[in-house]
Amino acid sequence: MTSPLTEPHLTGAQLDRAFEECACDLFRQFAATLGGELDESSQGGRHLSFPSHMMFKSAWRTRLTADTADAYIAETIDWFRSRNVDDFGWWTHAGTTPDDLGHRLVAHGFEQLSRKSVLDPNVPSTAQGAPVMAADLSTIDESVLNKVPSGFRIERATSEADLQAFQHIISVGFSTAPQVGAAWSDATRHVGADRTPWRLYLGWLDGEPVATNVVTEGGGIVGVWNIATLAAHRGKGLGAAITVAPLLEARTKGYRYAGLFASALGAPVYERLGFQFTGTRLNRFAWKNV
């Protein structure tokens, strides 16, 4: 794993590259800690591990040419299919080449995971998708921790009850991907919460689990994933607090930057916390054996 990036005033493109590598390091961690399979070359990476969720079986860091892209896509489909995989994901970032890879994936039978938008055929697919955001942890808004109800606390999700609560919050908070909470919980349970390179967090309000966050380390930065708050408890600053608290913990370990990809609902919240748009986007595509 790379050392934390500490240089001030990194550009948006530099932070996007760091976030892409943060995601790639996470996929490598899945393969290593979950007894999975990792295949990397100059053309790209792909991983396959327990549990059966697209987060844990994907292709990524694609560096192809217009002449090699279609053959590599077909070969990757065969790679997963030969391992009896019925579905898998493909991640694209600003550094993905060629820049029309998303359009090519759709032509090969993939679907864009974000159903709220349709790929514009006249725009490079790498310029479409969820905005990537990054924050300098030296200027993150710590004041949000003082603006939550007095009965709110944030803790690592380690026990079986914690993992079940984490799974439940994600399942109702992410209507478009309800199974991702179960996948994170299953993976953590399989490895052991005290041995995972990723960290699951729960936010508790008056003894009830109401919010989640997942924090990873890679590419020299901290990655933030799967922030969710139960609908009945939104508007209380809980999502902001459970985003910031683990980042302050990471800052004490030497990390200066954090990255994430945002939904339309979450982006304004992250911006108020100190996250800024990198000017780049991330997209995910899904293949299913039909």
C-alpha cells in the first residue's frame, strides 16, 4: 500500500488518480483477504472474491486502445464466465482508455449501474457518471461533530449485531443497491472485523443504529463509501458527522486527503464539509449472463 499523500495543493486530476488507485487497492485487498483471485496486467485489473456482489467481482484500471478494447472486453467476459460468474461490474474513471469504453461496454451487453442517467452518445463515456470529490483533511469541517443530538455516537461495527444493523441501514438507505450492505457485512464477518483492511462504522442515536460509513485506505488517500442515514433521522447532521469523524481518525495516521464519488443527493452535503469536485467522473457498468 502506498504512503499517505501529504503534498499540499494537489490538482483535481491528481486527486482523481489517487481515488482510482484507492479503489484499485480496495479490490486487491478483497482478493487478498477473502481468498479470491486477482489478475492484473498493463491493460487492466480484475478481481473475483467472496461474497457474490459486483463490488467483489469487477474489472478496473482499464488502459486500452481503440484497436484492443473490444477484444479485451470479450476476453474479460470469458474470464468471468469461465469461473461460473453470472454477473460482474466494470469501473471507469477519468484515466480509463479509450474514453469511449463505456459506450463499448454497452455494445457488449453491459448496463450502466446508475439507472437515473443515460449515456450520451456524443460525450466521452469517461466524462459521464458520478462526480468524484476530494477533501483536504486539514480543512475538513470538524464543527459538524458539535451539531448533532447529544445522544449520537459513532463506533466501529464489530459485533454480529453491529453487522446486521449495518446491513439493514444500507438495505433501506440505498434503494438502487440494497444488497451492498449485506456484501460488506458478509465480507467483514468472513475475515473478522478486527482483521479487515477496511473499517465499517455505525452511528447510534439514543441506542438505535441509524447511520453507516465505510472507510478504506489506498492510493495514498482515504476512501469513503456507503454513507447512509435512515430516512426518519435525516436532517439532523448525522450523515455529516459519521463522514467526518473517521476522517479525523485517519488524519492522525498521517492522511491528508480523502476521496469519494457522490450521488446527486450527497454531493451538496459533502461540499459543505469541505469536499470539492475534482472535475472528473466515475462510472460503473454491470454485465449479466442472460
